[in-house]
Amino acid sequence: MTPPDEALARGETGEIGIGGIGVAEGYFNRPELTAARFIEDFLALPNNPSGRIYRTGDLGRINEDGEIEFLGRIDTQIKLRGHRIELTEIESVFLEIPEIAQVAATTFEPAPGAPELVAYYSVKHGLAARAGTMSVSIAATAWIFRMRFAPVPTSSSTGQGQPAVRPDRWILPRCG
């Protein structure tokens, strides 16, 4: 589906929505979140007693065989070893380190089925990040997961100590 809540043709990419008997009627004591994520069933799905469709936040499409293909998240939330992680929260903690100019957190798999977190970062022009500072600053975020750090050299600057372009997490090289 796509805003404003319309079904897409087979093969088109959009947000995955689910409805039916097993879908809750909303979040407990969270009316704002319920209103945003549980929308009116505009498709009139059969066997959907709540009359709602849950917006999953997942990106997908229906393939030629009628199966749903998961293509990733619309936002930057990931699930790693059963835990939901907002990559932007990791980036926010990283940006508290004075030497860090920009950061992009993502995942990679050094071995099939063994995903890890990686933070690509660039330092402010003329500065070098201290490994000890980085370790202490991110300890609260990364304690449960092994996390790798990959510096991204910046060749240009805005003149204010900032790289000219924010790292794009989708095109960063995969750590090995």
C-alpha cells in the first residue's frame, strides 16, 4: 500500500499492511500510535473483524506467484538477535563524540546468518577521533551487540569542519 492508503498493483513496491483475525485492534494506552499504524480497512478484507489494517513499516511487493516479498524497512529500524534497534539512535549517541562529524549505522553479515552492526563515521576536518572516547561514548548502546567501526575519509569540507555530504548508508561498502 502507499499513502494515502491505496493498494498497489502486483509487482509494485510499497509498505506491507496486514489485517485479519490475528491482528490486534491497536496499541495498549497509545492512541496516537494506534491511529498512525492501525488504519481503516479500505480494502474490505474478508475475515477482518477489527476492520483495520496494520501498517508494518516494512517495504515489500507481491511477486508473480502472489507471495509477499520483504524488501527491508521503510524507516531505519532493524531487528538483530530478537531486539528492535533504531539505527538513528546509535547515530545520535555517536554524534555526541566531539570529534565525529557524521555517522551512518547499518548492518552487514560477515557470515550467513550472523548479522553485525557497523558504524561508518567521519571526523571533523583537522581532527582525529580517539578510540577510547568512542568506546566509552557508545558503550551504553553497543553493550549487547558486537559492533564494528569504519572510518570514512572525507576529501571535502563545508569550511566549518563538516564533510560536504552526509554518508549514505545504502551505498557504503560492506565491512569484512
